[in-house]
Amino acid sequence: MKASQAALAETLIGDAEPLERSLVLDMGRATLAIRSNSAALLDVLGDYFAHCRSPESTADVEVLAIEREAPELGVAFLDWSREPGKTGRKDSILDVPNGRLVRKVRTGMVFLQSAARRIAAGPCLANDNQVVNFIVSQYMNHLQQSGWRICHAAALARGDRAVAIAGFSGGGKSTAMLHALEHPGSAFLTNDRLFLKREGGGVRAAGVPKQPRINPGTVLNNPRLETLIPAPRREALRALPAAELWELEEKYDVPVAAFYGPERLVAEASLAAAIILNWRRDDPGPPRIAAVDLMQRRELLPAIMKSPGPFYQHADGRFQADGEPLDEAAYLEVLAGVPVFEVSGGIDFNALVRRHLIPLLEG
């Protein structure tokens, strides 16, 4: 098979006939149109992105999702390195002229990423979260190509005032964010991908419309969310030791609009502060918070910095390279003047939210 974009696109689409209707999403700074040969898939995606559906028929970006068997392309993919702390094979890639194929090792889903074509092909309905991630990646590309810096952080807002929550792997940023949403006036900005850009003398914070994906421990410790897990499974999980429950990788999506209300979602706000969770489960003391200077505490930067990943195509057409070093200076520049706090000591989400997060949000 000739490895040109056109040939690859033809192979991925096969005999599929995309439907006339599309799903249009207004994500804040860009509008995306999603087309598919599967009405069921468009319905699933429409439910997931219900809070940002748009009646507009025009869009900045089009994504085509083809429901079919996993494509067998007869090409040699190269494994993409996992993030620190992650194990096992996840993504593999093949660069083609002006484009990139990304294959999900476990599911066989294949994605064609380029400036001209954005195609997801494979058992999309069975792996709808991978299709969601691909769609969100297009908005992430748009933001980064427009000068926004990607961060590994959750964020909350109150009015136009946002607080970012970063942390090392397993630090509990999603749990802290959901605890804070229990307080009236707080709103969800983003769960795991935060974008920052200096504008108008300050720093703007933008999120992506992806629902929080949380582990069972977070669900079981939040009465509002416990119905996300079927009752028999909840009882089995409650019987696990706390340490084992903390480490368990079993993800559940939290539809924020359904559980907290559509008014508790915002796309952007001005960044007022950032906190970095550097606390420990084995510390018996209360959480402690202290202002830090990232220029002097560069070892904390990895908690904030985030690789754009294999789907990212720079504005000049170049794709992100595997293992490409992140630009510490760029992060220090965008965060210059923003108050940054380190949270150490023992883990206590209620105390963190009540004593520190909410006061920072209220200013």
C-alpha cells in the first residue's frame, strides 16, 4: 500500500458512507464538526459533549469517525514512550508525508492526523473514549498552535477567577477539584489538561470539554458520585484495603453538567493562582501550604509541564517527537507573576479545600 495521506485515508474509510448530518461542537476558541458513518456513535458523542453542542453548521475543524473493524494497514508502527510512572504499550506511530498515523495498541483503533485530514477508524463505539480524546486533541492542537501552553493540571473558577491544581502522578488533583465543586459558586474549568496564555497583562486559563475520569476511591468518598458505580461493585470495592483502593486503576467518567448543573461549567477564566500537590499518604500531619518561587524550585515544574503527545502537529507542520524535551523557560515565563503554592504534609481534601482552595478562588 502506498503510504500517502490520500491512500491511507481511502483505506481507513473503506466502503463506509458518512452520514449527511454532523455533530457541531463549540469548544470556546474553535468550533469542530464531527462526521461519521454511525448514527449511534454520533448520538453517544452528542451525549458526551452535550454542554458544548452548537447549532452552527460551519466549523474550523472537521473530524471523521469511521465505525468498522480494526484496520490492518500492513505498515510498521513504532512504539511511543509512556509518561513517567506509566507501564505497558499504549500508542504506536508512523509518520507519513505531512501527516501521522497513531495506532492504539490495545484496541487496534487507528487515527490519521494532519492539517488536512483528521480520521478515526476502527471499533469506535466500543472505544468511544478514544474517539473523545481524538476530538479533544484537535482543540488542544488549535490552542497550542495559537500560543497556549499545555499544563498537566485541573482548574476551578469562580466568576472570572481561576485556580489551577497540579500534582505529581496520583496526587489527587481531580479529587481535590471535585471536593471544591461541592462549594456554591465554584465552577469546573478542566480536569487534566489546562492551557495558559499571557493576554492583556494577565494569564488566561482555558480548559477542554472532557469529563473528569476518576478512580473508585474518589467515587466512594463522594456521596454525590457513588451512583457512578453499580451497587454490587461498590460493595466489593469498599472491602478493599485503603492502600489497594488508592492504587486501583478503574476509571469512571463524571458528567459534571448532570451531577452539578450546566451552570457549573466554564471554558476560560483569568488565572489567579496555582497550587502543586506534593503531599504524602504516609504523613500523619495536616496539609501545609507555602508560597514557592518556581525559579528556585524547578524540581516542582514536572508536576505542571505536559507533553503535547503524539497527535500534536506544530503550526509549521512539524509533529511532536517522542521524548522531545519540554521547554522549562516557556512555563516559567507564562507563570511569571502568578502566585504558586506548594501543598505538603498529609492528605486531607476537606481541609485543603476549606482552608486554601476556596479562599484562593474567592480572592
